[in-house]
Amino acid sequence: MNPHLQTLLKQTDAVMSGRPPRLRGRPAHVGVDLGTAYTVLMVLDDAQQPLAGAYQFAQVVRDGLVVDFHGAISLLKRLKQQVEQRLGVELTHAASAYPPGVPRSEVRATANVLIAAGLECTDLIDEPTAANNVLQIRDGAIVDVGGGTTGIAVVKDGRVIYTADEPTGGTHFTLVLAGGLRLTFEQAEELKKDPREQARLFPVLRPVMEKVGSIVRRHVAGHPVDTLYLVGGTCAFPGMAQVIEEYTGIKTLLPGNPLFITPLGIAMHDRVSR
């Protein structure tokens, strides 16, 4: 991972942890990632450096489709208000994103959530392209393991040439734990995120990780892919990258906190100039 990317991702982690922003520039670029598990709002300055952000677990979207319109609007309004209070300015516009393969008619619902929350939707970008705004991959494959699906994007000469999206993601991790340990979904979700429990849970979750690996291996077959780049919050689970590398036989990298890479790239795509 190049030093510039390392610095950018460290700065992103810092602002997303709630530290006071270092106002090196004006808030200029905003990204909203309505994920299956987490909704993330990211703000960059006019030099596209992270200023502030907020995120929250909420199941208002399923496989790229807004299933709780009112809940999504209410959540985004809260995140917007939190960030505005932190920065002392009103946010008026943002870009957003969608998984590969989602019909454009459904993608429009994402834009409507932003508009209803008080944000002009400046553009909509597919998630793999957003992630590559940050990673700047010339050749390889981006594997985005979100809450509900695994998305794959093959990149050649800096351009996405193939995308696919299949069910299996963090929600499946949670369902396996809930069923195996006789927990509620909410209890299993919290247990999954507890660093003290993750080594114990790894053997239970390994089959789901291997399922992700099988999806990736099938979709990159026939493409000259020598490196996989993992993004999406699910990939933060310890051991995930190693399992996918073992299953696919392809070098697998986990750049920074994978939850924030796509939202960061979405914000970079917000081109409104003020």
C-alpha cells in the first residue's frame, strides 16, 4: 500500500472516530453510503482530504434496495445534523452509490432519500468505481463484502471491465452465529463485533468466508487477476483476508479500515463547487 493511501486512510479513521476536525479547507465534497448494515456520511475538504463523518448500524437497505424509506431518511438526517454540528456549517449536497447490477429505477430511490434528508444528490456512482477512486488500482479485482452481498469488480488499466454482485455478506455471518449459538439477531451482531470473541467465533464463520471466496474465484476466472483488494465492513473480521487468499489462491490485501473506503470514494465523486 502506497504511503499516500496509508496517510489518507489513517486520516479517515481519525475523523470517523469523532475527533475534532482539522479545518484545513472548507467542506466541499460529501458522500453518503446507504449500506445494508451501515449508513455512512463522509465529508471531505476542497483538497479531497477527510474533515468529518458519522455512521450508524441500520437495516434500511437490502441488497442495494431501499426497504425502509422513512427510516433511511430519518437516519441520514441524524447523521447530517451530527456532522453539521461538528463542522459548524450546513451540508447541502452529496453523491451516493449503488451495488453492481441494481436497476436504475431502484437506484433513483437512493437519490430520493438524500433529497428528502435535505441534500442535493449530485451524482450516483457504482460502488466498485467509488472504491477505486481511493485505491487507484491499475490491475486487479476489488472485492466489496457488505452487509448483504459480495460485489466483485475486475480492473484493467485503471478501468472497471467486469462487475458482479451475489448474496452473502455480514448479515449471513450474523445469521450463522444466531442459529448456531441460539442468539437473537441483535445479540449475534454485537457478539460478532466484539474483538474479545472473534478468535472463538472464527471457526464457526469460516464456512461463510469460504463461500465469499468461492464467489470471488468464480467471477474472476478468465480474467488475469493477480491481486484482490478487500473493502466493506465485513472484511474487517480477523482472518477474512487469509481465508479468501487460501481459497482463491490469489494474493489478497486489506487496505486500512475497509468500512470507510467506499464512502470515501463516493465523497470524492461529489463534484459540486461552492
